[in-house]
Amino acid sequence: MGRAPLRIWRRLLPTSGPVSGSRWLMLGSSTSPATLSRTMTRGNATVPAMEMTKWFDTNYHFIVPELGPNTKFSYASHKAVNEYKEAKALGVDTVPVLVGPVSYLLLSKPAKGVEKGFPLLSLLSSILPVYKEVIAELKAAGASWIQFDEPTLVLDLDSDKLAAFSAAYAELESVLSGLNVLVETYFADVPAESYKTLTSLSSVTAYGFDLVRGTQTLGLVTSAGFPAGKYLFAGVVDGRNIWADDLATSLSTLQSLEAVVGKDKLVVSTSCSLMHTAVDLVNETKLDSEIKSWLAFAAQKVVEVDALAKALAGQKDEAYFAANAAAQASRKSSPRVTNEEVQKAAAALKGSDHRRGTNVSARLDAQQKKLNLPILPTTTIGSFPQTVELRRVRREYKAKKISEEEYVTAIKEEINKVVKLQEELDIDVLVHGEPERNDMVEYFGEQLSGFAFTANGWVQSYGSRCVKPPIIYGDVSRPNPMTVFWSKTAQSMTSRPMKGMLTGPVTILNWSFVRNDQPRFETCYQIALAIKKEVEDLEAGGIQVIQIDEAALREGLPLRKAEHAFYLDWAVHSFRITNCEIQDTTQIHTHMCYSNFNDIIHSIIDMDADVITIENSRSDEKLLSVFREGVKYGAGIGPGVYDIHSPRIPSAEEIADRIDKMLAVLDTNILWVNPDCGLKTRKYTEVKPALTNMVSAAKLIRTQL
Ligand code: GLN
Ligand code: ZN
């Protein structure tokens, strides 16, 4: 049983130990001093932080290396080797995992001051000597396998990039000789051309494929063939989700692969690292046993991999397979999963269109008559600082230590404080501050049917930051209004417009563990219908401005270009469904984190929101011109005027300067003034002066127009 356990250890490593050391080649480079915070301080000067971005379409983040022609690489950290030795000393021979050299360069970006088109791959010859050093050291330490993660191979790569893989692994051939070398890909299919390049790398002895998200791989292996004598690591168990594997189906997939690659050359695997799923179901004491029987977290997935490997080797654990089949059947037939009414309503949406009846300019005119806002209106994105006291109130209410009445009183007081503060600051469109919400997705999930929650299903997002995604297991519906009471309460405290604050369907979908028994778009349509009801109830409750956050819309974009159009079509449609039937006079805002959506700007505009606020503290004027050019859009746009991820307080002059720069690109009458994102993680000592300066800057510019 040598092969499966080897694989198991490697897959568990990221969730059980320090992640970075095992996944990353720790490179030092003279132009990219890696940092863990978004703003660095050197002496008295603040240095703009390096960009942090999402690892492919996951919610895991990495800091983007900044490289240029003068970058000198050096072997800075021996963590990969030290951890290999540490495990070995404990009697476990592990497979060290390094990010492959080509993916490392392709995921980097040209440093500031370096021309944008700088060919990152030209650095291959200077980075490979460092890889050689690491490999030699691992070999000397006794490693017999080594894994390179090259997930960029699932992207659309041109022939130059593919040639870099051939060149890199040829260059490493001598140092790799004597080792078993695995190149791992994941999150999608490897395109046919790339598959050809990959499988002809002679220094590589094993290839890993994601057979869950990569639905074509099986066909490719069978039709294009697989190099004789090499291993195929078959990622049949889903590393990105929490569902128990359908073992019977996986076993038959494995058997057909075995027929192609040979009996001793097939290795059973998870589809990707287990760092993207929850750790251990054993820690879930509150989930009921029926739902629990449908799930497998990382620890359970390892057992599944092992059981599949044993079954392939003729030692099938019949009882284990039978229990799995029973759980699969119970999930298919459970009445908790199906709500026919919801299914019908969602099915009716597909293929049709849903839009507000009037165009955005006419709507904005109608809204302005009611709202009477000044030019360059000021607002915030939603949350205000979540103090220790506030978290205590929510915790005690959840634990039933304080009564509902006490809880409501405390939250009302908090809302009142936030409303009064915004009035003092003279902000134009107010928010209630979201004090009742622990998380922008969990808060809604808890009130929707079809959702379940874990107690400890944490997934690493960055460093010590983790998220705890809800599980969508059934058809989604909204039994009762979710936010109307709080929004109405907040509106009753002020004569200024109070924004109703909702999370949009696409973001709820993308930040949850989603059911795998129906297409994602169907689940998204169901959520859209639930949010639609909430939007309409808010409107009926007298709320005139409603913000529907789609923070994660960009993140769900498929990795392959050919799939973009389909995703964007149903995602944007889902958003429009939520507000297609409201009056012209109700103003719909949406907010999106990250501004890197130059390539999908037409879809963003097609969301047809009245006002869109985005993260833009880096003043990406290119993005703003895309908004202006692509469009004749007409809707309001609020590119963040300061970075809320940093404790730094921007001065009024600095913000005014930023607004001026935006006005050079955008029309005066469409620009809104707001921070980059919600203020939840900031302190009041930062928020008060920052917002004071933001409002002063807006007022100053108004006088100059
Ligand atoms: N309304 C949310 C907040 O202010 C938006 C958060 C987000 O975009 N991530 O916290
Ligand atoms: Zn945001």
C-alpha cells in the first residue's frame, strides 16, 4: 500500500501544518521584499504595500512577487528542506511541494517602474539555479519524490509559455535525475495542447490532474494517450468542497484510467490541496447526523482516498463502500433537499431576461428628485467598526446569555451611535453599520432555508485569517424578511436616506460550499429569488436606497476564457433578478471588492445598478477610463478614495487630490465619494478622522466646480 499513504501525507500537509513553507519556494529577490501587511513603514515613510491577490478562483490569497530585469534571486529560506527533515525525523517520508518555476514567474508581475510588457519568463534562467539548489538539498536530505505545483497549466497559455515549461524542466533534468518528479495541476482541465507539452517533459515521472473540476481530462488521457512508465495522480476526491465522495463513481473512473496507464502507475488523489476545504468533521458536534453523513472534510477525504486505493488493489472495504452508497442515496431522496416550488420558480428564470423597465439615466433623474443629493455625494460601504463590546453582545445573545430584548436594545443603541456619527460627519447617504452581522454571507445564510453551518469548518484565507463558509445543501428560500426590521429602525433615526444593505446572490454562492448535485447557476437563481423578496420588502418598508453587495462576483470567474461568457451571463442575470421589479425611484447600489475587472466591464455595466462602488485606492485611472469609454453608462460610480485595509489616516488634501484625478476621467455628475470597502476591521480612532477628511475633501472640491 506504499502509493496511497505517500499521497495522503502530502495532501494533508497544508491543513495540518504551516502552509507557506510547504507550498512555496522561499525566494529572496532584490526587488521584492515580501511583506505580510498591506502597508509597510520604513522609518517615517509609508511604502505602498505589495499587491495581495486570490490564488486562482479560491478565497486563498498570496502576495504577488514584483520582478524586473534587475531582479536577483537567491535561496533565502530553507523551510521546505527543514520541514521535510522534521517529518522524516518523526518517521514520515513526505513529498516536498514547491511552486513550479514557470507558475511562479507567470503569477508574478512587473515591479513598479518596470515596463508593463516586461517578459517575466525571461527570468527563467536566473531563477532555475535557485531551484537547482533547493532540489539538490532535498535530495541530499533523502527525498525520493518531489512535487512541483504548476496550476497555471490549466489556463489558456500561448505557445511561448508552453515552451517555457519544456525549457525549464529540461534545464532541471540533471538535478532531478534519480528522483520521482510529480508536476501537479488543478482547478480545471489542462487544455489539449498543454497536455501534450506536459506529458512530454522527460524529467517528469508523474502528472497530477483535477478530475473533479477537470471534466475533460479523463477523455483526454484516454484519447491522447499517456506516456508509458509514468505515474498518473488521479484527483478524483474533491479538494475544494465538503461533500462525501461518490465512491462507486470514482472507483469506476479510476478503473478506466487504470486500463490506460497500467495497474502500478495510477495513484489515487484529491483534486487539489486540502487547504481549500474544512479540516475535520469530528469537530462538528452541532450538525445533525443526516447532514453529517453527506459530508467529508479533509480528514475524511484522506480516508476516502485510502479506501479507493485499497479497492483498486482488490481490498475493497465493502462495509465502508455500502455506508457511502447509503449516504449518497439519502442525500438524493431527502425531502430536506428539495422544494418543488423553488425549483419551478428558478427553472422558469433560465433563458429569459429580467431588467428594470426604465434606463439608468431616467431612473437617476427620478431618484434625484426624491433624494435631492449634492454633487459628489458621500457615503460608506456598509459596516462600521465591530468593537469588542459589540462582538460580546452578539456572542451572548447566541449563547442565550442575554434576552432578545436586551440584544435588540444593544444593537439599536449601536445603530443610533453610528447614525448620529454620520450626521455629525455630514455624510449624505447613511448606513446602519451592520452591527447585527458577524459575516456578510453567514448572516443571510442563517436566515435562509437550505443552508447549514459548521462550528469549526474554517478555511484559510490569508495568514492567520480564515473564513467559515456556510454549506448550501438544499433548495434555497426565504421564510421571513431578514434585514427589514434593522433598516427601518435605522431609517427612523434620521431624515437622511438610509441604505438597506444586502449581500447579492453571486457573492452568497461564491463564498459558500455549494451543492454539487445541481449546476451552480441553478443554486444562484434560487438565492436571487430569495434576495428579490428582501429587496421588495425593503422598498415597501420605505427604504429608498438599497445596496446589494457583489464583493465576490469577479472571484467566481472561470479560469478558462471559453467559460467566461456563460458564467457572467447567469451571474449578472441573477443580480438583475433581485431588483427587476422595483420602482424607478428606488436607488440600487452595488459594491465590489477589487477593481481588477477591466476585462469584464461590460458585464459589470450590464448589472444595471444605479450606483456602483468599487475598491480603487490605488487610483487605477485605466479602470476609470474603461468605465467612461466602454459605456455611455450614466450610472453613478464610487471608486474608493482611500484604502480601508490600512490603519493609516489619509489627509483631506490627499483625498481631494484623488477626487481631482478621478474627475479628470469621469463626469462630475456621476462621481460618488466613499472609502474602498466596509469599515468593520478598523477602529473608531481611525474611522472618525478618515471620514472627516473624506467629507472635507468632497466639500472642498464641490466649491471648486
Ligand atoms: N457591506 C459590506 C461591509 O461594509 C461589504 C463588505 C465587502 O465588500 N467585503 O462590510
Ligand atoms: Zn468591499
